[in-house]
Amino acid sequence: MSLNSLNPMYLIVHIGTKSGKEQSSEAYPSSGGPQGSLMRPLLFSIFVNDFFSVNRFCFTKLYADDSHSYHAAKIKDINQLQVEVNKDIKQVSKWMRENGMQLNIRKYKNTVIVP
């Protein structure tokens, strides 16, 4: 389910600021929610609900707005593991683009643990 499929009356938010007697014009953001809103965690959960179906090979855990993906293989299958992880990274990147987000490659880390 995407936020676009929700009834718009629940998502109407206007933003404006006031400084002294000066009032800014109102703005209506196309995404996100007001800071500190009780609806924000719920909307985020709905937004990322289908994220778990993106990966075909990796097991994924979400921590607030961060995610971790795991994959295990025997050392003899390390090349296949690399192929599968790369496929999942491409799928995650595609999902993020489709949902108006961007993969931050500078924060991406890959760790291989060998027994």
C-alpha cells in the first residue's frame, strides 16, 4: 500500500511560519508528515510495508529509518552469494526510486564473515 492510495483527507498538512507580525504563505508538502505528529510513525510503517517483499535472497531487518540485509553461504558459494546480494541491492534501489527515496551509497557497507 502506498501513501497515494490513502484517503487524501487524512494527509492534508499545511505549513506556515510567523515571526512577529509577519506571516508566511502556507505550503502543502507532497510527502512526509508534521514533526512530532502521532500519525508520522503509522504513515512510515504503511509506507515501508512492502519493503520486505523487495529482497529475494537476503533477510532484511528495519531499525527506525535504517535497514540491514543479511545473506549466508558456504565459502565455496561466495560468487553466487555476491550475485544474489547485488540483485537484491538493485531491487532495493529500484524500490527506493519508485517511492521517492534515494539509496545513500556512502552509507552502504558490505561485510563478509568467514569461519
